[in-house]
Amino acid sequence: AMSVHFIDVGQGDAILIIQDDFAMLIDAGDNNKGRLVVDYIREQGIARLEYVIGTHPHADHIGGLSDVINELEIGRIILPDITHTTKTFEEMLLAIQKKGLRITKAVHGESYVLGGAIIDILGPITINANDLNNASVVCKISFGETAFMFTGDIEEKSESEILRQGYDLSADVLKVSHHGSSTSSLPAFLSAVNP
């Protein structure tokens, strides 16, 4: 079976995906939420995350990742190919370095395996250093007949680019982009995902 846990970190994202003995995390909320996220993961009996995806460098997505990286065993950390000059971003990089991990750049069209589940990276397509939201890692995770779409904070620009790639975007559950903000959720994107 596969389970998806949306961890309550207030304003921000932290999503834990478990497939049998394998687990992965997408984002970890703000800086002060790292402890809560680590505790929640441990309560599920998980000591290792095969993948950690930091969708983009905003603090409400990567803030808690330094705690997660410091305290849990990590297989691979996947980030968009973008840097940021904040203390939060630097702390995450430091934790990655200290663990001897190498960053895997998110490349659309690539796939990873989580036990019996498939992770398809669908975005970002183009990256602009001044537009962090649209640089978000977008992934679709499928297990048997069920699929989840995780979109970080992408806005209409990125949604359009992903639509143009012709990927199969259909999913049962859509993590609505950018916390449901009006910058996102183009009707064409919503109908392609059709959650």
C-alpha cells in the first residue's frame, strides 16, 4: 500500500509518502517546523528517507529541511537548479554538505522508483533566478492505478509550460499549487490533472 501524509506545518508544505518500507519527503515547512516534521516521521517508524525533494528555496518549503537532513538517513536530495542567498538556504546546503550528500538536480522527464511507486519529475521546465515559485519541482507519484500530483508553488507560467510538454498529468489527488493562491491553478491545468 501507499500512504501520503500532509503534515500540518501551518503556512507551508511538508508531505511524507510511504510505500511499504520506503519513504520520501517533499518539503518540510518553515525553519521552526523542522523538529515537528522529524518527530512526525520518526513516529511512523521511519529512520531513512529514500528521497527528499525541496521544491524551491522559499523558507516555508525548505526551512525545516536542515533538521530533516541532520537527523535522518537520506538516500538522495532533489532540488531545482537554483540558488538563493538566504540564511535558510545556506543552512540547508550546510546540512547537505555535512552529511556528504550530493544534490541531484530536478530534471523534467526523469523518473525514480520508491518501492512499487514511480516518481515522475514534470517540472521545472525553464528556470529564472528571480522567479522562485515557477522553479518549483513538480512531481507525479503513481502507485498502481492511483496517482498524486505535487506542484510546489508553481504559477500559471510553469503550469502552461508543463501542459505544453504533453505529459500525462491525470491524477487522483492534486496538491493545489501555491497554497491555493490566485497566481496558480489555470483551468486548463486543472482539467488536465482532473483530480
